[in-house]
Amino acid sequence: MSEPIRNKKPDITTAPTPQNTPANNAPISSHAQQPGIASIKEEDLDRATAASIFAQNPKLVSMIQGKLGSLVGRSSGYVESLPAPVRRRVAGLQGVQQEHSKLEAKFQEEVLELEKKYFAKFTPLYEKRAKIVNGTTEPSEEEVKAGEQDGEEASEDGESGKPGSTDKDESAESFKGIPEFWLSAMKNQVSLAELITQNDEQALKHLTDIRMEYLEQPGFRLIFEFADNEFFSNRTIIKTYYYQEESGYGGDFIYDHATGDKIAWKSDKDLTVKIESKKQRNKNTKQTRVVRKTVPTESFFNFFDPPKAPVGEDEDVAEDVEERLELDYQLGEDIKEKLIPRAIDWFTGKALQFEEVDEELEEGDFEDEDDEEDDDVSEDRDDEDESDEEVSRPSSSP
């Protein structure tokens, strides 16, 4: 018997069972995994022919996938076909499950209260850390000895070339606190390092502290504190995450949306945009002109302008935005649960020992892609204009 073909109904009728009768839609994700279908005989459909048909008709594949996706969560009629006494017992079990769900929600609420209780105890330690990082106080001898005993010696950090390490013959007064502490810690955390550009580093060097606060309603805020710098006038930039009022399946809190402070960029210092300058020559008059256009660019500071939930968008756009929302929320969780509690371990690199790395992803699994879109744009340029030069630089929004 050949390998089964997915997403195709067999010719025979399958009796409904509890295994193929989902009771409800998945409460958290709107993109539930599509169920597999049992094996069919090889003579029912030739695999090669089917593959050829699907390869030549991508719209057909999309239509079938959409149809199957719409069936997820629909009853097959099994429960409805049961005798009345059995259906009554099923309803009773659902009532018992509701009581369980209430306890799960209560459990999560009490866990949150416990987190808040211990967060209040952590806060003085975070405040002491900020003072040491910014050079307003020095650690005690007991704290230094405890730190040296718990992990690698400071000399190993010096050999790694991390900011903040000094030679033995260098005066202690030449450094204040731990320079570039938060920038170095963020660059060691993979999810954040991917967002930080070279231009961003010049601004993030002025980051003096990252704090977290719980909201009165379900949610939390991340507070980034900066020293005076040439890029923006904000002394704090805040990102706030909100949860839905109703808990999800299993009593967990469900992310709803996020908001970020508007950054007061100084003139020509906006790191989230760049100005593209193009020198163009008219083919007929030979006159030249310079056209400037402000376009968005990659930057860590886009983190403070979170994506909005899609409203009335097509399915492809909605799926893309949902992925961006999930990524944005995960970044916030990484800062809240990993970076802030163990900032020194990220600074030294110790925390990397405890990160889960996908060993299946190797360098050979990736390859460069041609920038086909740029080629298409250059070919479609207006015939009367000729581009001779392009220069990009960070700038303020128009």
C-alpha cells in the first residue's frame, strides 16, 4: 500500500467517532492544524497525477485548504446521534469541565498575584543593579565575593572583550559604572539581537535601565530609560502589553494588543526611516534633478510601534499580521521573563548556556535569495527618467 494522500476523502463512508468529532473551535489560535485523513487505496487516485494537478493549480490547493480549515471545529454528528441518556451524561461532563475551567482561571489569577508579590521583593535588587550599572554606587565586598564564587572568574570576561572589562593597570576612575551594559546584554539575546542595527547601537549605548511594571488590569509595561542623547528627547520610552479580560483555554491569559510611546526624534535622527536620494536625468532635455523619498527601514525602535490587529483584511494579510503580533508579544515576554531578571547573565553570556538551540538548523540549510523585487522596480521605472545615483541615510519622518 502506498503512502496515504492527505486532505482527500475516501470513497467509503466513515462512521463518526469521538476522535473525528471536535467539540469546539480552538480558543486561542484561529489557524488550527488541519486534521489528517485515513489511508486510501492506490487505485483510487494516482499520486503522480494528483501531484501534477495540484502543482499546476495553486488556487485549487488554496481553495481546498480553505475549505478544510472551515470544517475545523464542526461536529460530525456523532454526539447528536447518541441516545438521549448518553447525551445527557455528555452534557453533565461538560458541566463538570466548566467547574474545572473556573478553577484553572482562579489558579492563574493566584499565580499572577504570587508573581506580583515576589516582584515587589525583586524590585530593590533591580534598583541596586541600576545604581551599580550607572556608577552611582559600588557593590559590597560580600556581593563581589558571592559573584566570583557563582560562575566564571572576571578575568574570563576580560578576555572576551566585553564592554566594561578593564586591564589591571588601568585606573578604576577611567570608567563609570558598566558602559554599554544593556546594549551588550540585548545583543547576547538572539531574539533582540536580530532587531538591532549598527545605527541603533549608537542610540542604545545611552540606555541606562530597563524596568517592568504590572498593570492593575491584566498586562504589563516595559520601561526603557535613556540618558541625554543626540537621537531623541525622551528620557523614558514605554511599551505596554494588554491581556484579554477573559482567560483562554486552560485558564491562561491571552494577549490582546500592545501600545508604545511616540518617540520624539531630533532633526534628521529618526532611526526608523531613511531618505533615498536619486539623481535623475531627462532623456530629452538632459536636465538632472534630485528626488528624495522617506521610506521605513529596519530598526529596533520599531518595537515601540507594534502592529495592529487586522480588520477586514484578506486572509493572507491577516495571517501575516497575526504572525507579527505573535512575534511582537514574544519579544515582550523575552524582555520581561529573561532579560530583566537576569540581565547580568546576558551581559556576560552565561545565560546563553541555558538557551534552547534548534540543532536542526545548520548553516547549510540556508541560501541567499536574489532581490527580485528590486530588479522589477528598476525595470518598471518611468521611461523619461534615468536613475544615476542612490544614497540612503537615516532621517526624520516627513
